[in-house]
Amino acid sequence: MPAKKKSARKPARTAARKPKRAQARPVRKQPETLRLRAATPGYTVNDIHKSLDWYQHVLGCVVVERWEKDGVLRGATLRAGTVDFYLGQDDWKLGRDRVKGAGFRIYCTTSQDVDTIAAAIKARGGMLLHDPQDEPWGERDFAIADPDGFKITISQAR
């Protein structure tokens, strides 16, 4: 007579399974502080065509949307990876001598090699404020200014 095969089935548990507890939402200090998920700089520019060309052909952004009114370009959305930049043509209501870009800098991070990015920007006619350099806090970055003086620092995430 052949031997009986052992069943691969696990024996039934005698204790009832505990139901999963719902994850409790964290208690937040009141009033809650602001918690953002993204930020998009919007620049008022002197010459929308010049700026659009610079962001697209020097910095390397992609035009996502153009804003036109009565057939005239008024602004645009540009994208670099997951970051958007908004450009809007100045309407000159605050005067034509209004200084732009002063006291403003945006810091961006990338997983790409910043030396390669900086070299490509230079090859396309861009002028860096400073070449790629190692910072004391461990990042490597470079800086550039757009045609209106808005400063952009791009650092490599490590």
C-alpha cells in the first residue's frame, strides 16, 4: 500500500486574525502651518520674445503653453523636468524703468551632472554667473541670470 502524501496545506490557526487598524491621521498643531507641494516662479519680463527664446534655447526648457491675447504673445509656461517657469510680458503700468531680478534667486536641484548642463548652456551662448563649483555644504552648483537679471542656481542632488 502506498504511503500517504503529506498535505502542503498549513494547519488552521486557532486564534482569530486581528483586523487591520485604520491609520490614524497625525495630530497637527493648531493652527496648522502652511504645507506646500510645489512652487512655480513667475517672472514679469521686459521682452517676452527674448525671454522665451532664452529659456527655451539657452537654458533648455520646453514650451508647454503660450498665452496670447488678440494675437499678441503675453506670456508662456516653460518646463524643465517637473519644474515650471511662468513668463509674463510687462504691461509697463509701473513704469518702463522698473528694475527686475534684483534681490531674487531661485534654487533648483537636478540629478543630472551640472558640469554637463553648464557646458551645454555655454555652448548655446549662455553666460554663467559662476562655473560649477563644490559648495561647503556638499553640493555642486552653478549660477546663471536670465535676460532680466533673475538669478537661477542649479545644484546637483547627491
